[in-house]
Amino acid sequence: MLEKLKLYAQLTRLDKPIGILLLLWPTLWGLWLAARGMPPLKELVIFIAGTVLMRSAGCAINDYADRDFDKHVERTVNRPLTSGQISGKEAVAVAVFLAVLAGGLALMLNATAIQLAFVAAFLAGSYPLFKRFFAIPQAYLGIAFGFGIPMAFAAIRGEVPALAWWLLIANVFWTVAYDTEYAMVDKPDDLKIGIKTSAITFGDHDVAAVMVCYAIFLIIMAWVGLSEALAWPYFIGLAVAAGIALYHYTLIKNRDRALCFKAFLHNHWLGLTVFVGTMLGCSAS
């Protein structure tokens, strides 16, 4: 039983929480900006727990959708489902179970947030299909990963103002940046099996595209800070985030697969920096 639980943890990437963090930071940006400070404890707990559950469910359904492709990718060939250690039915059952738990949490929110939760579930479940035909599936992932932002505003304010959608757009550009770094790791394998990724679509301009996306993300976030009259710590956070993005350039510029993966993982610190700046900027304004 313990061994099976370990396999389920690997299936849902609980042993590799980077995805949870990349999903969590934008959600926390949204909660703090919606509340203009510390959000209510109930909503904070629901959104943190829901982020963990939905990301885990998304990983399980993604592995099920990609089970035939992952056999041909060096990084994914030993995943529990791909290697035959668990069955496809088990993976689907795990995904459904976790999604139901997340849905139960969402029902504790207001009506507007509940309606958006259905959209979020659709985005998470349909993302794996976009890699079959969409040239930049990372943009769709950015919408899915950032949909906690409008949900947060709905839960706190009962409505979704334009600010929430601008934050979501900013998150899309950040996601394209870091997930292109991730896709650069698998680019040789993805070219062989026909998966569409931003790294393939951008071609020789992949490094430049990553940096442009970082820049647009930071510009939109700076505009958010100005429009909301946030205090100076917010902008210090963005400045540090810009420095982190420049560091990522030094990692990816030669397209070394190990260093591209390092840059991807390091985006956790960029998201954390923006969150700390947001938290302090809201409290000081």
C-alpha cells in the first residue's frame, strides 16, 4: 500500500512541488490585490488547498493523455503510468478523486467564484489536448495556471474587475517564458514525436521570445502597481524579479538542456519575489 501511495505521489508530482508553486504565486498575487492586504483566512486556505488538489489532478490527467508520447521522451519515460507501474484507469480515478475534492472546496465560495471554478476545471482538463494542434500551448497553460486570479477577485469582491484580467494576461506571458524554458529541455524529443510547443514554434528565436515575454510580464505588472497606487516595496519586488529574469538569460542563452531546466525551476523565486513585493506593497499603501 505504501509503495502504491508513493507511485500516486509521483503521478501527481507531489514529490516535485515546483508546479504547485508556479500555480500558487499568481493565485496569491490575486488574493492580496483583491483584498488590498491579507485576505480572509477561509478564502486563503481554500485557494491554497485547491491549488494543490487541482495541480495534482491536472498532472494525473496530463500523464494519461500523454501516455503514448511520454514513452519517447527521455525525461518522462520512467513516470509511473508510462512505465506501467500504474494503470490508465488508476490515473483517471486519481484525477477525478482530486478534482472532486477541489470542487467541494470551491462550493464553499460565493456563486461568482463557483461559476469560475467550472471554467478553471475545463481549462485544466483540456490543456493536454492543446499540445496536439496549438502552436503555443504554453499560452493556454498560462490561462489555466492563472485562472485562480479572477477566482480570487470573485471570492473576495464578488466581481471580477479589469485589474484581474490584466493580472491574468501578465501571468500568461510569465508562463510562456518559463514553460518555453521547460520546453527547450524536451525540444529534440518533441520534434521527433510531433508535439507542438513554444520552443519549437519560436525556433531559433526561442531565447529572445522568452526574454520578450519576461519583459511584457514585468511591464504589465508595473502598470498594475501604478494604477493601484501600490507602495514602493512592490516596485522593488519587480526590480528584483527583473534581475532574476536576466539571470535566466545567462542560463538559457546557449540552450544547454540542463541549464534550461535550471532556469525553469528557478522561476519559483521570481514568483515568490513578486508575491513578497505585492504583500508589502499592499500593506504599506
